[in-house]
Amino acid sequence: MINDLSDRLENFAVEIIKVVLKFRGNFVIRHIAGQLLSSSTSAGANYEEACGAESRSDFIHKLQIVLKELRESLYWLRLASKSGLVPNQTLTPVLKEGNELASIIAKSVVTAKRKR
């Protein structure tokens, strides 16, 4: 499961990179692209840190950061969609995967907190 989730987070970041490469335009687009790249790649990196956590509290804290970064990524994706920066058919699969990942991580946080 850990490797599967790690792979999914990594693949999510790769798909975001592909989407961002389709962005063309002005400073607003570059800003959104930069924020999206930052949050989506950070989610996977923080998950890797959670896997090496030093305690349950550290694990929970790092998972909460993963969830925060995924939620931020989803915000930027929705903003890109509503702004028409990228066609919706390009964003739909990555939005779906981001929502699934956020749901998995949120449930993991709840479970980890329950087992304290």
C-alpha cells in the first residue's frame, strides 16, 4: 500500500507537470502554474517524509501536510479550469486523481489519530 500510494502521488505530480507545460501566457498563468507545481510536487515529497516519521505524532503531522498540499493543488486546478487556462477535458482526470488521493490521505489521518 505504501509503495502504491507513493507511486500515485508521484504520478499525480508528473501529470501536473504535463498539464502545466500546456499553460501559455502572461504572469498570471505563470503564477498559477508555479503554485500548482509547488503544491503538487510537495505532496509526494511530504508523503515520503511521513513514511520515515520518527513517531506517530510526526507521522500524523506530515500526513496532514500532504493533505494540505493536495487541497492546495486541487484549488489551483479548479482555478485553472474556471479561468479557461487549460481545457476541462485535460484537467478532469488529474482533478479526479487529486480528489481520490486527498480522500485516502484524509482517512489515513483519521485512522492514525484514532490509534494514538
